[in-house]
Amino acid sequence: MKELEKTKRISIASTLFILIIIMALLAYKRPKYLFKVNTANTLEKLINKDYIVSLNDIYNPDYVLIDIRDQFEFGKAHLENSINISSPAILDEANIAIFDKLKSDNKTVIMYGNNPNEVTAPFMFLYQLGYDNIKILSTENSYFQNNLQSKRVEIEKSENDVNAFIAESIKKANNGLKQKVVIKKPAKTVLKFEKKKKAAAEGGC
């Protein structure tokens, strides 16, 4: 009788366990967007690739301007023929469809905001999703009497050879691992104390 009850309990527990697994599998949702390029590879590619475009070079039939500012700022004024896709709405299905279409049409996306720093985050995000046809417009935008004033910005480029620096760092790190680390014990310090001479006894019998 006890063995029968034990068998029933095991069966119920197994059934519940299987049901939980099935429910978990049904509830699991695959993420909509997965990174195709990791951060390290992205940075490596960007070091070797010119991804900056100046105002003088935007008049190209293969370039499509994307304004990442909000609708209010875009409505006030924007660069001619630009499309407004605000930064927070970049991953909306309709906007992703636009980026997919532009990539399949071999168009280069030129993203701009009030300054290049505003574009950095959405640019990196899209690049890691596999949109390698994106560039940043090196411009600062401001308003004067409700007119958009676009000013060219010089983005500083490092004069140092970044790749050589990384290679040298890796080499030093590998050499450091190969070498045995010898820890020297600190030398013992011996403190000397002078013994005080006993004073002669005074008086006596």
C-alpha cells in the first residue's frame, strides 16, 4: 500500500514537472532583434573604416538622410529630403523595415542629430544588428529665427596607431603570463636592544 502511494506521488510529480517544462517552452519568446556583430568586432571595424560624412558630401543619389531628432524639432526645420526616425523609435517594426529596404537597395544611410554625439548610440546599435551601410554626418544643428543652421564639425581622429597599441598590449599580457612570478619574502629586521648595566648596590653592612 505504501509503495503504491509512493508510485502515485512520483507519477504526479513527474507529470507536473513535464507540464511546467511545456508551459515554459510555450511562454518563451525569442528576442525580436539579435546582435550580429559583438562590441569588440564593431570597434575593430570602425577603427579601419571611414564612417564620417561631411556636409559637402551628402549630395549623392545613393545617400539617404535620417534625422534622429524628435518630431517637433524635425517639424521646425530639417535638412532637405531627410526622413525623420527619432532615436527612441528606431527599433519600431516600420522603421526596421525602412532600414532593411535601404540596405537591400544598396543605399548608404547618413544619420544626423543636433550634433554627432547624439547619433553615436543609435549608430552603434544598428551597426551591431548588421546594418553596416550607416554613416554619421559631422554637423551641428541649431536654430536662428526658426531657420536651421548647420555647421560643419571636425571630429578629431586619433593620431596614434590604435591597432598597434592593442597588439602591443596583448603581446605584453601574454609575455607576462609566461613568466613565472617570483615573490620575494621581505627580509627579517632584527632589532637590537642594549642591555642596561645594573647599578652597583649602595651602602652595605
